[in-house]
Amino acid sequence: MDTKELLKKVRKIEIKTRRLSDHIFGGEYHSTFKGRGMTFSEVRQYQYGDDVRNIDWNVTARYSEPFIKIFEEERELIMMLLVDVSGSEFFGTQGQFKNEIITEIAATLAFSATQNNDKIGLILFSDEVELFVPPKKGRSHVLRIIRELLEFHPKSKKTNIAEALKFLSNVMKKKAIVFLLSDFIADNYERTLKIVANKHDVTGIRIYDKREEEMPNLGMVQMEDEETGESILVNTASKKVRVNYGRFYNEKVQFFKESFNKSGAGTIDCRVDESYVKKLLGYFKRRS
């Protein structure tokens, strides 16, 4: 992808996702993810109905009339986006690949955080951490994150969610809002997730294509595993093959849900051909 084409794609995603974050998600994000507490802002003259516990007695004594302290929420938070860039994310049968939807969701979340003056960081992972962008504020930083999501070429096509969570735990000493975006066709991350979720506010966003849920009957089909590169001939006409595939897929989905529930983390399921706007809004409203 040349520079001109890349900038065009970045701008297109910015226009779409920023509009969503400005008009829809900004307020929902703010009410869902609270700041660290209340901090002193200013004093003003006492008005009828004000809480007398907030009277500033030093200022009141100086001016011989009551003044109260005004507090505001200490908003600054850190959002970390953990994005799966393994081979299975480059799959889609409904007009968009999973990684394209992941990019849009990540951008929407990032602009929502920016609107609330929060910092945003990015971790791209396969079976290793491929890229770490430390948390910063501002539009230009979000645009850099979008560029990385669009153009980054991972070294590996495999997946290791536990490795990404371990890395996050090592680099993030303060509590963060963590969104983990993947298809979660993986296992062995339950223990690490529990450790991370004890410190951070974690949400797993599972992106999937409806053709992944069950194998269609198409006869003999040459298939390639996007993560291993292995190519095999599969008899999709065999009921046993289709049943075994369905069992394998459902086990991964169940593991995802049980792991996050046991860890006290949130989950969102989003199919490629569904509206991620409704999914995110519904999740924010349930939590706020």
C-alpha cells in the first residue's frame, strides 16, 4: 500500500469512527469508565441547597461569608488496545475481513478515549508481541494507531493471547482500561487473564464470521490453515467432519466466555456482518 492510498484509508476510517465517537460513544464511554476519584477544582459562594460538608472554612473566614469547595472527577485514564494480528484475522465472507472490523472498533474506542482526554496505547500480537505503542493523548496519536492497524505486517501468523497479556502486565503498572480484540480461536490464556483482570478493567471483543460457526456442505474442498500454512483436502460432505469442526469451534467460544466470566472481565460478541455500534452501545449501557 503506497503512502497516498494509506492516508486515504486512514482519513476514511477517521471520518467514520470519529463521528461515531463524537455523537454516540463519548458520553457512554465517560459514564462507563470512571476516573480515579474526585479532585479539587475551585471555590464559589455558598448557595442554598449546597452540602455544608463542602464549606471551605479558611476562605469563609477570610471573606466573612460562606464559600464551598467544588470537586470534579479526576478523568485521566489509560486505554490499552490489544489487537490480534494473527493469520486467522484475515478472513471474511461478508464483504469485510475480521481485521477490518477490528480496526474500525479500535479506532472508535480510541477516539472516544481521546474525547475524554485519556491516553491510548496499542499492543499488536500474534504468538508474540509484534508492536508496542506506549499510551499518549491526542488525535495525531490515534491516527498513528490507525495507520499501524492498517499497514502492519506481522512476522508470525500464529496466536498466543497469554503472551500478549503477560506483556501488558509487565509494561502497565497503573490500572488501565483494556480492550482485547481477537477471534479467540485460541486456548491456554485463562490463568494469565485472571491475573491481568485483577488489576485492570478488561473487556474481550470477539470478532467472527458466520461461516466460521459451521462448515457448509461443499463437497471436497482444498483448505489452508491461515496460521500454520498447512493445506489439506477436506471432505465437507462428510457429516462427521462437519460435526467435529462445529464441536472444535464451539469449544473455543465456550472457553472464551467461561475464561472471561471467571476472571470478572467483560465480553462482547460481534459478527462481521452485524453492527458493532449496537454491540458497543449495549455493552456500555449495561455497565454504566
